[in-house]
Amino acid sequence: MAIVLLLAVAGVVGATDSRDSRDSTVVEAAPPAGVTLPRVVPPPPSRPGGVLTTAPGPRIFDDGRFLVAYYGTAGTGALGVLGETSPDRMHRRLRRAAREFARPGQPVLPVYELIVTVADRSPGKDRDYSHDIARADVRRYVEAARRNGALLLLDVQPGRSDFLDVARRWQWALEQPHVGLALDPEWRMHRTVPGRVIGSVSASEVNRTARWLSRLTHQRGLPEKLFVLHQFRTSMIENIERIGPRTNLAMVQHVDGFGTPGQKRATYDTVARPRQFAMGLKLFYDEDVRRMGPAEVHRLRPDVRFVSFQ
């Protein structure tokens, strides 16, 4: 997500006391265990990179699924399309957007990517330059995703906090079978203030967080979870080659950055690591110039398996 969006939202998304912590039919895939949809497509002979699992139930990408997400936070459209309307109305809009990406043997599965920890320009009482949204708001999306047969992805912008420390605060939601985790290193600050520079994260911090989520998934007997890393500069993830696969996690490298189709392809070509990860791509309703359509996305190599709209 671009820095300018954080500046635009200052004062719109209020901090809470977090430590209290476009008609044809959409062909949808069957979600992981605990979330019911009408059918499951037989699995293909191979899977994308970045996946190593012993988790029970269907896996995230096993039936050739293509994931389509709306991104944002609760109660406001300032950070993305997800929060412009209620969860159920948003889901109907998401279905219309997602149907264009369905292909024979590649059904679509809707995803809600909800920013649950939002980077701030001010330090706040914990001096970590971020705040958690209200638990009640997160619960609304947990329930809406379950009710609508979608996955929920908790997106974290940690400010000066460690990703693992923030992820632990959301354990209560991550214990749900359809809830996964996304890390956004753009907003992982060290000695600076969010919005002034692009942040970064070390491979070791990513690995610690992935290890914790893998163990939690195993201990709770949960199906495979999404684990997403946002990136649009190589400098955002230090020593990315050292990030390894984790049992029970479908690891996705999600390439962000707005611009023309040519600029977005250049960014994708520069940062994509398909041997390590399944690949994702972000599309921007407002900031992209001549926004790429489904056919263009499907022509990208390495193959994109997950698209989100902001």
C-alpha cells in the first residue's frame, strides 16, 4: 500500500485499546475445513511453490484455486475497498470482481484481507507507531467470512513492533480454521516513522512468525493457512532467500506497487520468487493507470494465483 494512503487516513481510523485486545455465476472453490461451499474440484497434479503441509482437510491451492481478495480495514474506504460497505455487501461486490478471474479447472475463492493492525504517524501510548482495530470489528469479518464461504486474511502493519509480537495478539482469531496472516513490511519501522520511508523486515523475523503460526495450526488441528508477504522492492525483505517453507502454511509472495501495466510487470519480474512462494499481485482501483484485467494477469509468468484489489 502506498505511503500516501496512510497520510490520507490519519484521523479516519481511530485507535482502540488493542491490548484489551461486475450476470454470470461465479464458480467458487471449496474453502478449507470449517468453511462450506457447494463443491470441491479434484486436485491438480502439482502445487505452487512455498507450500509444505501435513494439515488436515483441503489445502489452499490444491484444486487449482485462484484467490481474489478485497483489501482494506473496517469502517472506512480510506485504506481500501473492503471497508467501503458492510461485510455482506462487500462480499457481493467481491464475487462480481472475482468471477472474471475464473477459468476452466481454476475456480475462484473469495478472500477478505482486513488490516487489523494499522501503522500510525504518532507513537501512541505503547510508542510502537501502530494500533489494533477493535476486536468487535474483526469478529464481524470472521463471522462474515465463515457465513459467506470466504477466507479471512489478517493484515498487519506493525510500526516499530515485531511482527510476531503483533501476530500473537491476534491468536484468538487465527485459531479459526478460515483465518490466515499477512505481513506488510512496508510498515515495519525501525528508527523511523511510518510514511516517511519504506520499511523492511529480516528473513529471521518472518521465519519466527511463520514458525509460530505453523505450530499453532498444528496444535489446534487446523487446515492449511494462508501466510502472505507483501513486497514491491527487493529491499523490503532482507535475505528473502533464507525464508523457508513451513508445514501447514501456504506461503504467498504478494507483489504490490501501483502504476501502468508495464511498470507493474517490471516490479513483478524484479521481485518474484516462484520457487519459494505461490505468487500474488495487487491491483489498485484508483492508483493504477490502465488497470490490468484478468486476461493480462493470467498471462503473467510466473503464474499469479492470488489477486487483491485495493
